[in-house]
Amino acid sequence: MFSGAQISLYPMTDDFAGVIMRSLGALDPYRDRLRIETDDISTLVVGPPAVLFPAMRDLFVAASASGKHCVLSAAISQGCPGEPDDPICQTPELGGPLSPLPERKQKALEAVGDTVLSGQTVAAQFSLYVMGTDHHMDEIYGCIDFLKNSGVFEKSKNFCTKLRGDASPVFATLHEAFCRFGPPAGHVTIDLTVSANSPSAV
Amino acid sequence: MFSGAQISLYPMTDDFAGVIMRSLGALDPYRDRLRIETDDISTLVVGPPAVLFPAMRDLFVAASASGKHCVLSAAISQGCPGEPDDPICQTPELGGPLSPLPERKQKALEAVGDTVLSGQTVAAQFSLYVMGTDHHMDEIYGCIDFLKNSGVFEKSKNFCTKLRGDASPVFATLHEAFCRFGPPAGHVTIDLTVSANSPSAV
């Protein structure tokens, strides 16, 4: 199943290009498992979620280490009917039969609890969209219940959910939300914003 | 039907807060028709699409007039089942019975053709998500066909469509894509990125 993201990194500084260029090395450990293409508006990263989410985390932590206010924005997608399959996306994570919601929520919480802290605090905001089913809100509500117990839940907002905490459990929570909810082999997307070093953070 | 957006503005400059503050006046003509709430990660703007899209356009054109590389990112939504209705969102634009796709494509093209140019060139990239129906790809493909004839279509990318042109027809095209496609009273969202003054623009 085809999966990946269109990712953009926005350092709020005159030296934005320098901050971006100096962060890209954080992607090196993942490059052989991702297909990466850049244009003037975003970078396409194609690969399985288990590679994609840690890669985004490390890229963002590297950029945030500049101390500048940085934002990562991403349109993350799997199972889009209009996309061709790609061998680099093969993974046992996706496409299996769905186990009951309570079991999936428990596994998601365990995965988040297993992370090693990065030392970088971030705020994140995302919308999870489940397409091609008449019952998408059941999965959304199940996911929201997991999020509220994730340890990085800040609040529900109109159209989205806000997280805050160390980058490691935040990105692990996003990964779990993306992979454990929604129909198997279904079309699921996340519209993601992650922010660090904001002068207006409370 | 509840509609609105979570909007963020990213000026890539040390003076990012100044650029944002000096742009906010562009929202003044719309403030009585919108509900606006800001936190450290985005600004919630609640109101009908016919007010929302011009307001985003004017805000972004004002920020881009700084000459700095600026990006606007927005999660735009209507008809989300989890949201309460709001009187400020009442509009005849949404919720009516769907006319045939060819007729809607023609009306969308006419609306884009009627815009007055802003003088600001932008690149935009967006994903349109239609939820709660088993036939969402028909509407997506109909929308893509309209986009290809909009005069601001640049290319299809994985997960999204890229536009380029004057801010006025670009935002008008986004507005039409949002309102004319998808089931009436359905849950439709757009994940939007708009960029200006990028040093890497081709």
C-alpha cells in the first residue's frame, strides 16, 4: 500500500535556508528506506510509516536545535486510491484485519510508552481523516480516546487535536494514530503541524 | 453547517512576528463575519467559505508584500460531524442538492474567471478530502478536471495538487474546489499550503 508524506520545514529566521540545509543530515539513517523528492513548496517522502515518522521526528528535532522558532507541516497519506503502489512501502504494519478497538488502543499506548525522550519539547496539532467508509467517526472517536490517554494530549480544538510534550512520544503518538485506526487497506491521511521554540507558547 | 479553518502564517525572517502583526489589518473588512481565536500554533477562523477564502487571500497577500518568503498553512473544514453548528456559518453556498458534475465544473470556471488580480504571484498545494461516502473518488476526479482547466493548475503531485498564479484566481480556485465538489451537507476538508517569494521557486 502506497504511503508517504509531503513535508515542509519552516524556520522563522533570515537564515531559514541554512537551518534547513544543516538539518537534512538527520535524514541520512533513513535514506535507503525512503524515496525523497524536493520542489519549491514541499519534499515528498515515500516509505512505510515506521520509517517516515521517526525520520520526520529527527529532522524536526535537528532543525529545532537551532533555537529558532521552527514549524514542520506535513500531509501524510496511506492507501490513496489514485496512487500507484511502491515496493519501498511494503510493511506488515498496515492492511491486516482490524482487532477490536480497545485492544488497538492498548497497543498504541504501549508503543508510546516505549519511546526514548529526545530532550526537545514540541507542540503538535493534527487532523486525522478516514475516507471511503460510512463509519469513519467510530474510528476517529476511538483514536481520540487513545490520544487523551497518550500522556502528550493538550486539548481538542475545532477541526483538530493538539499535543504537547517531548518530540519522541509526540511523534510516536502520531504514528500510532495513523496506523492503528481506520479501515484496513483504507485511505487514511493526517494533516500535521509541529512547532518548537514559539515565542507565544504558553 | 459548521465551517472554518485553522490557519498559520510563517514568514521566514527574524522579524516574523512583525510581519504577522502588520498583516492582520487585512482581516479587518471580514472580522464582523468571522469568529477568530488564536493560540501558539494556529488561528481558528469560523465562518462561511465565501468570507473565509477572500480573508485568507488578503492576509497572505499582505504578508507577502513584505518581500519575505512567506507560507500560509491551513486545515479547512466543513460539515465535520463532531462540530456544533454556528449561526455565523449560515450560507446558501453549501448544503443544497448537487447538480450534475459538468454543470458544477462550468460554474467553478466562471467564478475563477471573474476575479480581479492581486498582483501577487503565489504557489499553492492542497489535498481535498471527502469523508463519509463510499464514492468520494468520483467527486475528487471531477474536481481535478476542473482544476486542470482553472488557468492556475501547475501539476499533480503525490497526495496533492499544485497551483501557481496570481493569488486571486488561486484562492478562488481553492474556494470552488472546496464548495462545488463532495456530497451536499457532507464532511469536506482541504489541507492547504500557499507560498510566496520562495528563493527556490522555479
